[in-house]
Amino acid sequence: METTPMGARTRTRHTLQDNVWKEMLDAFLEQFLSFFFPKVHADIDWSRPLVPLDKELVQMVRDSELGTRFVDKLVKVFLANGAETWLLIHIEVQGRAEDGFDERMFVYNYRIFDRYHREVISVAVLTDLDDDFRPGLYERQRWDCGVRFWFPVVKIVDYAKQGIQLEANLNPFALVVMAHLGATRTRDQKQRLAWKLRLVRMLYERGYNREEVEARFRFIDWLLILPAELEEPFRDE
């Protein structure tokens, strides 16, 4: 029997990770910022439409020397004072600490600024479980010359003690966090099945419309993968 190489399976899963996160960001960007970065959210004029900058982002990545690295979302937003700025949102979904992360965020930021001469604000969400991995600052200096770049970072693991608050929060990214936490906590597959069913029930209890339910369900379904013998009972339930 022919099997899929481990590397190919990993690439396929990473592609799926990227797709489900992008889908959530495309559909619920305002809720994303409200949940993870309320200070940023409060300063944006949400009566004016966001302008996606996918072409600019693709061009920047293609022209860069960063290999296969990529940034997830680049949008133009308008502030409450009427000014415009570019918001760079990076979701690190590989689930592990990474050397040079701060430098990479700096490189993305200055490459976009250098190419388009626009103010760029960078934020990041990390899904790794390493409590000691706390990026958010890149700096270097010698003599009287230096660079200091800092950016806000949110780690999913920091929500682990907020179970009650998460269940009461109607923001869709509360469910995203609960799904991530459940995926890391439920090593027993039957416990994972119970947790997955619980989250799916919450989709309906919260009164989301069909499109909203489907988008959130795809995310939960991707993250909380069940073995084949439990997939059918899950679908039946």
C-alpha cells in the first residue's frame, strides 16, 4: 500500500492551518482585533471599510529573501482621527518556539515600509505551548547607533485559566481559543470527542447564522482531529 511521505503530510496540514486561519480572519477581522488586541480595535473607524492588501503582501513576500516564510494578513484601516495606516497581522500556527522570531517580525515590517512607505503596525498571535517563549522586542545597537522594534504579542496558552470567561464570551475567537486549548489538553481521544461535541453545540446555542456556524465549525473540525473510529460517532451526534 502506498503511503504519503511524512513531509508531504506536514506540508498539507500547514496549508490547511493557513487556510482555516485566513478564513476566520477574512470573515471576522473586527472580532479578532476586539478579542486579542482591544487597544488596536478601539482606535479604528469601523464605519469605513477595510481595504485588503493581498497583492501588496504577495509582492513583498515574493521579492523578499525569506524563503517560504509568509505573513497572514495585511489590511489598510482608517483610524478614528481620519488617518490611514496599514495593519500587519501575523498568526504563528506552527506551535513551537522559534529562534529569530522578533527579527523576522522586524524584517517583515521594514520591508513593507521600505517598499510602500506606509506606516505599518505589526501584531502576532502564537499557538505554541512554551511559556518561556515571549517574543515582542527586536533591538540591536553599537556605539551611538541602534534599532529598537517592539510589537504586541498574544499567546493562546495564556487563556488557559479563563475557562468560565471564555465560555461566556460571545466573540467567535473565544471558541477559537477554547478549541486550541482543548487540542493541547485532550490527549485521550474520547475526551477530545466530548470536547469537540461541546464546542459544536455552543455554535448553535449562541444563535450564529448558517455561514457563521460553518466557518467556525471548519476551524474546530481542523483543530480537534479525531481518529477514524470516532469520526462517525461524532458526525452522528
